[in-house]
Amino acid sequence: MKLVTAIVHSEDAGALVDALLEREFRATRLSSSGGFLKQGNATILVGVEDDQVDAVLEVISANCHSRKQFVNPMPPIMEPGEFYMPYPVEVEVGGATVFVLPVERFERL
């Protein structure tokens, strides 16, 4: 048995969970944040048998897409009297970061 942990963009999380449930994979969605932009994302947990991991990865790949987004960078720590003009920076967000972990024991209570 494996635990598939996918960290996905919050915009993709709803469609991903729906697609997993449609394929009869039980999934748990946890709200999370972090990364370079400190924006909200979601952590999706899916416990599956070893032979189902590839099917879950296909669903994740089909529903989590990277996209470009403009963000305002955080101002640097500045000395008094200095002037900082932030310009939006284009970055790539989205997609998925996936971890597949072995499960030693599983019980549904």
C-alpha cells in the first residue's frame, strides 16, 4: 500500500478531488500554504494499493496545470530614506508536487 501526497494549487484542488472521487479513489483535502509566494494551496492525501499509484498520478497530472501569474515581490529591508518601487514579476505557479510513500499499516475504523 502507498500514500500519495500531492501539494497542488488551490485553484486545481477542487477539480482534482472530484476527479479522484469519480475514479473511486478516496481522498482527503487539507488546506495548506507555503512555498516561494506563501500563497494558499492544498495537500491531497490518497491511500492506494501499489498497482493503483500510476492511475492516481495520471488523474493528478490531468487536473493540475501550471500557469503564469504576476506577483508583487516583497520589499527588501531598507535603510531610512531609501526608495523602493516594486514591479510585478511573472512567475510560474500551479502544477503538483507529489510524494509516494510506503504504508506499513492501514486500518479503516
